[in-house]
Amino acid sequence: MGSAVKILPHYTYEDYVQWEGRWEVIEGVPYAMSPQPVPKHQRIAGDLFVEFKKALKKCKRCSVYLPVDYKIYEDTIVQPDMLVVCKPIPKKFLDFPPSLVVEILSPSTALKDRHTKFELYQSEHIPYFIIISPDKEEAEVYELKNNEYLLVENGHSFSFAFSFDDCIADIDFNEIWQ
């Protein structure tokens, strides 16, 4: 009796940069990032970006970014919906942990965002992780404490002060649902 040997492809950054469209690669497995996010997702991302941009205006070290390639390993490249980075990014991609990542849930990404990426960001010791649920209009703020994410705030209307070394970003989450 013979057994079928399955050979699964294992992709890397070198493969990833050749692809058309939007993709993420996690441990060599590709994930399509299409279709494009719905308008509500994009509006929330834009409003949250503006809130962080205003809050960090006087901060000389930290910048806010909408999706950029975050290359964690050769076979793991993700695109968080928003990031706060407090060091210069000299390459075409981020290759060190940001200070904060945001994932805005959609039906096609919710499971990956809540589990796979949650564990990935936690293992990379990213100080803050925000999960936004557009359908519920709720935000969850996780903070890394003792190498684990703890839910420190959640809901529709609340403010939270994010501390990035010598910069504070006081964010009113009620502003992103307008």
C-alpha cells in the first residue's frame, strides 16, 4: 500500500514581493487580503489614524502608519491596519516590532486576527494591540504585561492613554465611530 506524499509550498519574502494584489504570509502560508476593506472599515481606520496623528503631533520619535509590510521573519510578512512606530524605518518594510498594532476585523480576517496574529504580535513583544470590531462598534485594547496581552480596556466610548517611551497618546475611541 502506497501513501501519498503531499508537498506544500513554503513562501518567503522573496516570493511575496513578486505577487500581484494584497497578501500576507504567515509561517510560509499565503493569505489573500482581498476583497478590499468595506467603506466602514476604511473610515474607522482613517479616523483612528487621525486621532493618533493628532495625539502624537508633538512627539518627535513616533509616527503613525496605515498598512505597511511588517516582515517578522523571511516567511512571515503581515500588514496591520495601522501601526505606531517609534524608530526610523530605513527599509521598504518594517523589520522590527512597532509600538502598537491595530487590526480592524472583517468576516474574512476575524479568526486570523484574533488568534494567529494575536499570538504573533504577543510573541514579538509589541506593547499594544488594538482590535476593532466595526459591526459592534467596539474596540479592545490589549497591553503586553509579563510577556502576555491583557485586555486593559474595551467598549464603544472610552479614552485610553498609550505610553510610548517619552510620548503619550490619549485617544478618545468615541471619535472613531462618527
